[in-house]
Amino acid sequence: MIPHYQLLSPTLGELVWENQPSDELLGYQLAYLNHIQINFSDTLMEARQGFTRISLVWRNLKNQQEFLTHLKNLKLTPMELSNAIWQVPVCYDPDYGQDLNSLAEAKNLPLAELIQLHSEPVYRIHFFGFLPGFFYLNGLSQRLHTPRKSVPLLAVPPGSVAIGGSQTGIYPMQSPGGWHIIGRSPISLFDIKQPIPVWAKPGEQIQFEPISTSQFQNWKEAYPKLIRP
């Protein structure tokens, strides 16, 4: 998978892949990110990853042109993705998922089936964005794909598990949000006081574990369980 480069301004460009998000594509993206960060750390100001592209902010036009010259002869093999799976507890209950019932009704699904469809897959973390510690995950069942809300909420509670478009994710802190909230996790997603503020990284995986309201209220663990190292 060889990307093409779009020069958007004298200091901004993007590596773009014409492929659907997948483990294979993520492996290539991580390989390119690693190569760029090692070889162009002095001239690159910022790298931002998306599902099918990597945005690169350069110090000046000359630096970007030097990278373009380098890119012409660059052939990388994909990085091997981690087998790590983090088990994230989620309380799927209307008290914590205000859109749970309405989404089940819109999808013509019993609540139990909606919860099963959401919690069974093993999701791959592709990148962080929107908020610190907000995982962009790939692997949501097509039966649960749902357009974002036309009117976003002003304050989504931290730990809220939600669906928006073809994605699902967890809000690490209170913020506005337009995704459909189906549950909440009692664990911490982002802790600035820790040496590593986020416990997982791109390439690793997440599986949601349904828990009861009683378990949610009495949950004591700050971080998820690593069920496959």
C-alpha cells in the first residue's frame, strides 16, 4: 500500500491511502509514522493520523520538498500490530446510556442483541483525536452504524460509550458530543498525572465487557484489564 502525497500549503501536506481502514492499512501507517519521526524529527513540527491519511506540518516549504524527494524512493513494509487486548467494562443501562433505548428502537433490535453486537467485537485502536485519550476504533458491526445526532449534547459525561457513524468510542472527559450514548465505563481514559496518561496505544485492541449497575457503582479499578499481553 503506497500512499500519495497532497501538498496543501507551504508547510502542510498529507499522506493519503485510497483504501478502507483495516489492520493492514494501519500497519503501513504506523510504519510511515515511525520512519518519518525517526528521520525528520528536526524539520517536522507535527504529525496527525486519521483512518486513511497522515497530516504533516513542516517548519517551512524547503523541509516539505526535501521529504517529497525522499518519499519518491521510499518503500516500507507494514509494522506488525500488537496482540494486546484491553477489556473495558461498560454498564449498558439507560441510566448511563441515555440513547440506548431509542437506538435499539431505531435499529429494531432487542436491547440484549444491541449490547451483544456492540460488546462482542474486538476493536482495533487506530489513533487518538478529538480529545486527549479519545480512541478512534475500527470494527463496529454494520448493523449499529448510525448517523451522528443533528443537535449535539453540550455536556457528555466522562466515560460515556457512544456510537457515531461507523465508529464507536469512549469520551475520556466531559465535553460536547454528537454521538449516541449507549453506556458508560467506570475506568479512567486519560490521567495527566500519570507518566503515561493513556494506558493503550494505536495498534492495540479493546473489547467491551458488559457490567451491571451495581458493579459500575462499586467499581474500584482505575484502569482496564489486559486480557492478552
